[in-house]
Amino acid sequence: MPNSKDGEADIFTASISGEGTLAWANTVTSQEDDFSRGIAVQDGNLYLAGSLGGPAVFPGYALYPVPHVDKQDAFLCSMRAESGTTRWVRTLSGKSGDTQEAFDVTADIPGPVYVTGYFMKSLYAGADTIDTAGQEDVFVVSCSDSGEIRWVQTAGGPGHDYGTGISTTFSGEIYVGGYYDVQADFGSIPAAGDGGSNIFLAYLQLPCVDAAGGTLTASAGEICRSETVVLNLGGYLGSLRWESSPPGEDIWSPLAADNSATIALNPSSTADYRAFLESPGCAPDSSGVVRVTIHSPPAAFISGDTTRCFDGTPHLVRADLTGTAPWELSLRHNGTVDTLITGITSSPYFHPVTGDGFYEPVYIADSLCTGSVSGSATLSYQDTLIASPGTGGNTCGVTFALQASPTPDSGWWELDSGPGTAQFFPSGNTPAPVVEVSNYGSYKFRWTVTRGSCISGSVIEVHFFELPVIELIPSAVTCGPEYPLKVATSAGTGRWATVSGPG
């Protein structure tokens, strides 16, 4: 992993596995000398302390380069331990031409971060400027895990005083080591010198800093059951504990989760979440509350098997749906063709289909979640059914022999219209009965056949005529070639014809 070197001395950071494999390496560079003096790793983050000789470039950091004030500026930075990219950089400077260097760093779980070193002549501490008691003085700076300065403590005397090591305990106590000459004051405790360099070990009583709840955000306010929501707390101070409560009840219980500022949860029910912050001996605080609503995934069950006649009207496949409307549903026909149906607002939903075969659901989703599908529907069509009633016609009298085509299906005759009533002999449930009507005239008869749910009918027309009746005047003798012929009574129309004669 080659790195370029801009100044006389540059800083490197490398990650090496327990087996000795190099995972990554990076550099912090400026045009002057840069030094790394201390390193700490905590909760997936790496903390680096040292000094910069000029405006410096940190790996993956947006501020390019980091500004520089003095001959040497102390710095504290945080990097991602898994990648080496920079999270934030904090520089500690003073008046122009002065020197500040950081020698060691330590971090609590979670934050704050503590760094020690020395400053010559002056040190900017937030809005305040601290001047040394002599040549160089010891400093201890506490920063939040986001790099904000919480407080600054200094110690020293008229000589050269350096903080070179710092450590914390699980109970939050801070110990600082280093050396001084002449004599030094550590708060109200004086330390005498013997004329040369003297080693010191100091226990630092923490100033009371009230906890601050910070800003709590959730990656989503509504999720499907089995999905993940990420909670993140930023800008907080204190020891963090995650808590949850039934929605709206304000009854808080600790979460079985680590106390890092970002956690991933897979909740099974709707709940409120908050971060509770404690600071030893000081006032606690809590973040705002976020609610994560859990939705059950939708489900679709398909039904509606049927066998029917093909009459051009669609069949309705039934879909029983659960979840939150609106839904979208995908149906597959005969294993190949998918149809996506959107905007379904009620259940059960009936979808019209005409093609015969097998229908199955392949996808269901509501306004938030994708769910599960089951069931199927099979549509079958029967063979086409045709009623063949034969032909009608004209007949003398009141009877007519009907001649429908024989069929294995059920069938029957019935009067469709006419001037009278009709009777079928031996019955109307045979293809070829004899029909007898009550009055002469035109009649329509319907032959209907059925097979299962299929039905077909057709009509013929028969005209029934009254038989004519003739009553002739008896024969007579007449003189001449003409004789008036007469019929007494007659039904229907008729005509005269010569049967025999000499002319």
C-alpha cells in the first residue's frame, strides 16, 4: 500500500489482523513535520492523537486540508476502525507561533474521549485562552464522541511540564502520567521538584458535566415485521442506555442491546424508543422519543374452481386479502402469464378471467409490506351444447309430430307462444312427442337441452289449419248451357273443377 510523503515526517496508521495480515494503511500528511503520539480503539472507532506542522490532509475527510495555526498544533481525530476513513478531526492550537502537542488518548464506552499533552505559552479552550504558568504546561482535554470539546484541565509550574500518558477506569476515573521539572501545581496540590525531571501520576477528579440527550433518529417510522430499523443518537453526553416502552404508555425498560450510538433492531411489535443518558454525580437526561410501528405482512388466498359453459361472460376468481389497503396482486395463468392488478381497495376481491386453466397467486403487497400467497383456482369449459329442434311446418288439424334430434343430455319441449294451449304426448321430455293444441293458428315451440350448468334452446313454428267442410246443393236439370253452382257452407278456401262431361 504505497503512500506519498509531503513533509519531513508524516503520520501513518495501519490495521493488522491477529495473524499478521495487513487490512489497510493510510497517512496524514502536510508540508511540514507531523507526528502521531497515541492511539486508542473503542466500539468500532479508532482515536489518534499527535501534532501537525501545517495544514494536513486526513483520509476520507471532507475538510481539505485541516486548518493550521501554530508551529505545532495538537490534534485528536476519530477514524472508522474497519476502513480507516476519518470521522472527525479536532485541532488544539494557541496564539500564533506557540506550540501544542498531544501525546496520548483514551476513550470510554461510549465516549467521551480524553487526550493529554503539553502546550507552550497558550492554548485555545473553546472561547477561552489559557496561558502557561512557565515554559510548557500539561493539558487534559475531554471531547464527546462527535469531537466537541467538553472541558479542559491544565497543570504545571515555571519549568517544562508534559502529559505523556492517560487512562480511564470502568468507573470513569482518569489517571494522567508525565513529567515536570522545578515544581508544578496540579489544581490545589503542589508537587515539589529536585532540580531535574520528575515523574508524576495524577488522579483527575472529573468536573460535573450533566448528561445531554442528544438527537435520536430512526431509519423508518413504520416497518414490516422481520425487517430491521436502525436507531441513531447524535450529539449526546453521558453513558448511554437504550430503552423501550409500549406505545404511548411511558413505561421504560432497558433494551437487550449494546450501548453504542447506533443500533439495529428487529422488533416484533410497535414500541416507543429513547436513549437514557447518565453522568456520574451529575444530572441524567434522555433523548426524544421515536415510535416504530410494526405492520404484519399481507396475505392472499385464491379460490374459485368451476366448470362452466363458454358463453363469453368472464368467470370471477376470488382473492381473500389481509393487510392494509390498497393492495397489488399478481396472478399467474397456466404457469407462464402474470397479470399485475393494482389499486385493490377491498377484500374479498373478485377478478374476472376468461381463459380456461390454472390460476395461482405469485405476489401480494399492501401499502408497506410484501406478503405471502396461497390457494389456486381452476376454470374448465364444457363442450359446446346445441339444441336441434328439427323443423316446423303446416298441418291440418290440431296435432303435429315434433322431431328434435336425440341427445344424451336432458331436454324438454314447451310452448313458447300461440293462440291457445298445448299438450305433449306421451310427454314433453322426449325429443319426438306429438303436440296437440287447443285452437287453430300459428304456434312456436321451444326445445331446450341441458348439461350440468350449460343450457341451450331453439324454437320452431307450426301453423295449425282447420279441416275444410263442404255441403253441396243437390244436382238439377237446366235448359241451356249455364247453371249456377252453389256451396251451402265451407271452411277455408276452395275451387270448382269439372269431373266428367261431354264438353
